Amino acid sequence: AIFASLVMTSLIFWLPALAPCRPVGSLAFTRLPDAPMLGGPHCDARAMREGGNISDHTAGLEGEAIGIGKYASVLSSLLLHPLDHGVRILFHTVGRLPVYEMLACGALLFTVSCGAYGLAVPSGMFVPAIAVGACFGRVAGELVAQMMGPDVPVDVQGMALVGAAAFLAGVTRVTLSAAVIVVETTSNIALAPPIALAALVAKHVGDLFGPGLYDAHLALQRVAFLHDSLPENMRHLRAADVASSPVVCVAEVSSARDLLQVLTSCTHNGFPVTYTQEGDSRRKLSGLITRLQLLVLLKNKHFLPERQAPGAEQGPVGRDSDEVDQSDDEAICNALNKHQASDSVMMDADGFLHSRGDRQVPPAPDAVTRSNSTNSTNPGLDQPQLSFNQAGRSTSFAPHALLPYRAFASRLRRELTVADLKLAESDMNRQVDLGPYMNAAAMAVHPSARLSRVHLLFRSLGLRHLTVTNSENTVLGMITRRDITDITMSLQTMGN
């Protein structure tokens, strides 16, 4: 980037040396007070050789003096001025400007803009595009004026405006914005119809050759950007046609070893959280959790408390409610009471856990615990009232302190990687309950859903992941924005 910047700066500075130096008094156009003509280093050197100090050769307009040399160069004025001054010269200067100098300026600015656009340097495209279009538009106006002769008036300044709007619309593929920007630079509403027509024609002509500059850059960087609507040749597609499968899923209660294996085996950003019913190996959708959430949970070693009865081995993580004894219920109640009395986390009437700063962390679905049975083993417990899930899901033993919202929202957390996890071998078999942290209301669609509807869901709801499930809530596939953009590009390539 530094080398390219040096080369481009050298070209802009030394190219005006190829243009002739004209005496200021013999210029065939009217100079603008707010955009004086410059001579460049070669013209200044010539003036100094002829008359000593260049400050002795200044000319003035009525009411104010402008610091210009004895000689001036149009190419130097266009390149050595800031671009907005050069555009003002092209838009407002009355008279004849040399054609080949404007051609050289437009060609150089076009080359430099193309070279600098993809570099890590601060540069834009709007003003350079307007400047290049103004150069070529003014050249066209000057050529038409030469062909028509001095007796036929030609608005060369207006043609510079039309050229700027057309070039900007052709590069960025914006029509209304390009027309409004160019019209407001001159406040000449009379030129609005030709400027709008030129922008419209330039946009459609550019579409015949390929996408616009920004769309091409998005495709080059593989940015999953969804347009307003799908192409017509994709209207017949369904969700199953673009869904990726098999899907990498995680259980509601998973071991640290399983989660670590999932994170290291793929680069996915979202994972469906699933559960299985007794005697059925099909994974049912329970929610959605992101890669960042899994990394934060493992980084903080947010494991379920180990429970082991005296003289007995530790039981499985998920158990039926009829296996939960009186001591289990008392442990759950004590944990709930302790959790609600904490000064750092509070539960409101809506069931949300609030940490300090009024930030919210949603609690586990169905209060705190879920079970395969709908009947509690101890219906006499009133404070707090426990509700049990009827979906037949395996769940954790008891509630435990939840991580606050700031643990996930911290900027440093977003830079977490698997290499940052420092898990001992004794931590690998510890269980992690994903229920309190997953999105239990994640969107899902049927495989037969139209792709246009899927596209609308991504656009209107800002989704990043969309799970595909059948009528029995079994996970069949996953759709991301990239899946839609990839198939759109592949079909467009096949069509071309």
C-alpha cells in the first residue's frame, strides 16, 4: 500500500510537467475566484527564470487579489488542486479548456482510483467518479463545440455535469442518488431531466456487462449480502434446495469434550441445540446457540455442579422426574432462593434474570428444570413453583448461577478462539447446560418452504441462521446467508 501510494502521488505531481505553460493573460477561459489556476512546478520554475521571484507576477480580479503565477496549466490546476476544486473548474469555467489535458486528467484519475480502491488506504469512489465523469463530459462538450463552430452555442459546463452523473451511476449503479448529488452541486434544476436520463441509461448499460463496483467487491470478499429480491430464475427453488446437511448439532446438556470437539471440527457460527426422546434417535430442535456463547461458557468453565451421593456413583446428567427425590427438590429450591436473593442477579415478574446495569439474560426454558414427566415428585412445593416440560427432554440436575450478560457482550469475548480455552483433563467430562443461553425461539422452516419466503425472513428479521425441520421438529438442514448468495452467484454464472 505504501509503495502504491508513492507511485500514485508521483504520477499526480509530475504528470503536469508534460502540459504546456500558458501565460495567464492569454487564457481562453474565465478564471474562477474560488478556484485559481495553478502553474505547477515547471511553470513556476519558468516564471522564476524569466522574472525572478514568482510573487512579482501576480494578477488580480476586481475586489480581490489571487496568488497565481505568470504562467498557468489546466492539467496542473485539475490535479494539484483538491478534487472538489478541480470539479468546480470543470463545472463552472466559461470558455475553452484544452481537450487533451482533460483527457489526460480523466485517464490518470481513473487509473489511480482503480488502483487505490482495493488498497488499505483511505480513499473513496464518489468524488473521483464525479471528477472522471466531469473530465470526459467536458471533453465531449468541447469536441461538440469545435464541430458546431463558434456560431452555435454549446453548454460545455452542462455536458460536464451530465458526464459526471452518468459516470457515477455507471460505476455505483445508483440513479436517483447520483442525479441528486450532481444537481445539488450546481443548484441548476433545469439540468435535472438530462442528468436523470443520463444516469438511468448509464445504469442499464452497465448492467449489461456485469454488476456494479460495490456489488463486485462484495462478491470478491464473499460478503453474504442479500439484495431486495431474488432473481426470477430462483423463484421455483425450495428451502431444501439450498439447505446444508448434515447439520452439526449440540445437545441441551453436553460435555465439555463434546463441545470442544464440535468447535475444533468446524468453523460454523451457529449450532442447533437438540434433544432426543427415549427410544428415538432423531434430533428434535430445541433452540439455537452461537459459537461465541459456547466459547464463553467453556472459557468461564460454566459447568453443572457435580452431584454424587455418599457411597454411590454419579448418575447421568438427564433423568426423569420420577427419579428426583425429596433431597433433589430441596436442593433445587435452595438454589432458586439463593439465586433470587443474589445482589448481582435478580428475577423479575416476567421471568427474566437481570444483572447489574439492567441487562437481561433469559432463564432456562420452562423455568429452571425440565423432565420427561409432567408430574412433580413433590407437589407440595410451593415456593418457588417448578414447572416441568412435557416434551420429554433430558435436562440438568438443578439451577446454578448464570453468567451475566456482560460476559457475552464484552468486546474481548468476541476475539475468543478455541486456542484460548484452558481446559484440564478433569474438566472434559463436566457437563454444560445450554438451555439458559440458547435462543429457545429460533426460527425454523419446513423443507418445502419457498426460497423467496426464506429470503424474506433473512431480510426482514436480520437472521444469520435458519434451521430446516420437518413436521416432527426433526432437524434436517441449516440455511445461512452465504448459502443463498452462493447459489445465486452459481445460477447467474450458469445463466451467463
